[in-house]
Amino acid sequence: MPSQSPNEFVITSSVRTEVVLRAAERPTPTDTLLSEIEASDSAVYDALSTLRNRGLLTEAAEGWALTAHGAIVADSVSAWQSAESFLATDSKFWKTHQLEVIPPDFRRRLPEIGAYEIIRDTPQDPNKSEDLAISMLDAADSCELTTPYYSRRHQEAIPTHPETRLLVTREAIDVSLQRYAAGHREELTALDPENIRLTDCAFASVVTDEQLKFELPKLREASMTNHPTAPSTGESVTDTSAIFVSETDAAVEFGRDLFETLWAESEPMGPYIDREFPELSEQ
């Protein structure tokens, strides 16, 4: 019995990987593989032989084609390559931020987004990431915004379009309501209350027709001196100094799907205000 799994067997050889991915697109003749793959002829022949012996590849009239087993492996290898490429864009960001705050189904979809950029604050521009987020809101006709914290700048920049929707945590809405009650705001909300709901999310995101932006909580490493076995714990998303930004169609689709999922699980704001701030609901 082979010691390696089919996936491992394929990805541990660049030639085998290339053969499998090309065969996944269409049946490919031997001559085409020999001319297009940057490897010796013997390496290509060896890959074809071993992949066929493994039951991943079969030789048809049109050329080499994948078996059903091979097609499943090809899909897995393709997903692995996408994840590798996605992480390589800015591996530091993914090593220093929490991702478990995003639902598992959407964590698995992240590589689908493709191209993205991480915008970081700098000593010369300490508000760079926030300024970019504000400019994104200013430029949008409408948006779908998710936030676990209150920000006056963000609130003032949110487009007051009928299609704008907000998901906020109870902690964030409490601050907003308290500011209104204390006279720091002229109106409770410029949006239809039906377009605001309460969520338990621990990340911030903005989705517009053109862009997706999100912020994740940073990781706080446990002290290796005092607690060598203690796990890392998360910080608030307000501690972050880097934001994820993407303008791909896949990113916008990802952001909207994520927002809709959270929206469906959220609580309308009206009953919460009636219950927790009855003096405001009577106004």
C-alpha cells in the first residue's frame, strides 16, 4: 500500500502537480505535456506512469485524462495552491490576527477572494488604515457595515442610503445611544431603524459595490516566561492597526454573503431599545 496519500503524492512533485492540473482542464496528449512542462522528458514520463499506477490518470484517445479519483485530488490540489498563494501575499497579517471570529464556511472561502492588500498604520501615518476606511465609506453610495465598536468618524461617514444596512454589537449600540441621550448627537440614527440589527461579531467589515474591507482582532502572545503553555488570547478589534482590502468581484461577493449570513442570525434593534432604553423609545 502506498505510504503517501494521493494528495501528498501529487503535491510533493511539481511535475506530477502540473500533469494533474493540466489534465483537469482537458485531456492532454503526451507530446503536449512534454513540450509545455518545464522538466525533462524522463520526469514527465515517470509522472504519467506513477499517476496512472495510482489510479489518478488514464490514457484516452484524446490524451491523458483524470479518473474520478484524480479529479477529486485535482480539486483539492487546486484549492491548496490557492490557499498558498493567498497566504503568501501577506503572511505576517495571518500570523498576527485571529481568524476564528469569522464563521468556518467563510474562512474556507477566503482564498477565493484572490488579490488583496493589507493597509497598515505607520509612525509617519498613524491613522492610515482608519483614513482609508473612512474614504471608502465617503465614496460609496451605500454599504453593508458590520462593527463591534463605536466610532464617531465611521458613524458620520456611513452613507445614509436606503440600501445601507448595519450590524452592530450591543456594546457598540449602547455607546451610540448613550451619546444621543447625553446630547452629543442630534438624532438617534439617520438610517431607518429597520436597517440596523444587533450581532455578536468580533470583527469589523464594510462591503460596497466596489470593495471589501475587514478588520480582525490581533493575537496577543502568551508570556513564554511566566506561562509557557498558555494559549494566545485575542485582543479587541479596536487594537488593530492593519486592515484587509480587496476590490475583486469575488471579494464583494464574499463580503455580501457573509453579511447576509450574519443578518439572518441577528436581532432587530427596535425591541432591544424598547427593553434597555425605554426612555428613548418613547421619544
